[in-house]
Amino acid sequence: MPHLGPLPSWSFALGVTTSLFSVLNPISAAAIFASATVGMDPVALRRSARKAALTAGTAMIVFALVGQFIFSFFGFTALAMRFVGGVLVLYRAISMLYGEDPRERSTDDEKAEASLKHPEDFAIIPFGIPLLAGPGTLSTVMGMIAGVTWREYGVVLMAIIANIWLTYLILRKAPAVFGRIGAIGTKVMNKLMGLILAAVAMQFLINGVKALYVEMQQTAPAGVVVSTK
């Protein structure tokens, strides 16, 4: 369970905020959102953006709040979640760096079904979940709360709220944003987000290896020395 601990550093707060922004990747999501809301009146557009952002934010906060209980109920450890989060986020980062964003992929049947429904129907699913708050996003949140202090826990929650507010603003201005940066700008931003996500994933794995080493030292039988070579 989290403990009180010292005040988090500015670097921790900035790192958490930028990491969540990268995994949410609202710039890429804005391009999809803009194409799905063509011709929508401004009021309905704002309502759809609000629904999508709130859905994603609710999912992230729920996973942040009940993450520790999920660990306990299923017998997971914070260490296991760090490795899982690192692997999932790394997969997402590689997809963004060397291919298309997995969130943009859809079959012809899915596109045909989508064309028959009103864009507002997709504000919760798939825009909120899993377009924004997908497995990579939720595993990142759970990885961030693994083994943190209560103060750091609060910073993570504030970072989630800040990112969801920013995501709402970007989605609300999606047609204008996408019109300004264009397809090339969107691809460039996607690559940059993928690079940051790769660093986040590797940090998760490094922290996991360090914690595993400490755990092995603490649980080593008496008289057995864990080599540091």
C-alpha cells in the first residue's frame, strides 16, 4: 500500500503528466475524431468531445483508485504490473514508431457499421474506450501507481485530470487542429509520441528489474549472497 513519503519532485510530476499525454496521444485521436464528426454542429461536437474525454478520464481514475485492490484480489504484485505495463506500452510505442497507430485500424465491416450510426453514439465507445483509454493507457496508469507514496499517488490523479481536460480541448477543436497540422503533421506528432512512449516503457522495465533485484536480495536464504557482477 502507498505510504505518505516526501513531497514529489517537479521532475516526477512533469514526467507523469507528459507520459500520460503521450499514451493518450490526443493529437492522433483528434484526427480520427474530426473525420467522424464532419458536418456536426458546434453544440453536438462539444458534447461528443466532453463525453469521450469524461469516459476516458473515468476509466483512468477508476483504475488508479482500485488498482491496489485489483493487485490484492488477484494476487498480483506491483512488480508484475510494472513489467506488464512496460511490455504493453512498448508494443504500443513500436506500433506508433514503425507503423500506423493501432487505434486507426478498422475492417470494412466496422467502417460500414460506423457509417450507419450517429457520431455521438461513438463518444463513449470507441472514442472514450478504447480509443483514448485503451489497454496501453490503463496499464500505464496502473504502472504509475505501483509502489508510490500517497503524495505521488495524488500527483498521478492530478495528472490524469489535467490530461483529460487538455484532451477535451483538443477534441473540441479537432477540425481546426487537424486542418492546421494536416496529415503530415499528425504523422510527425505520432512518431514523437511513440518515441516518448518507448522511453516510458523502458523506464517501467528498468524499475521492474531494479525492484526484482532488491526483492531477490531480501528473500535470499541466509548464507547465500546474490552476486552483483
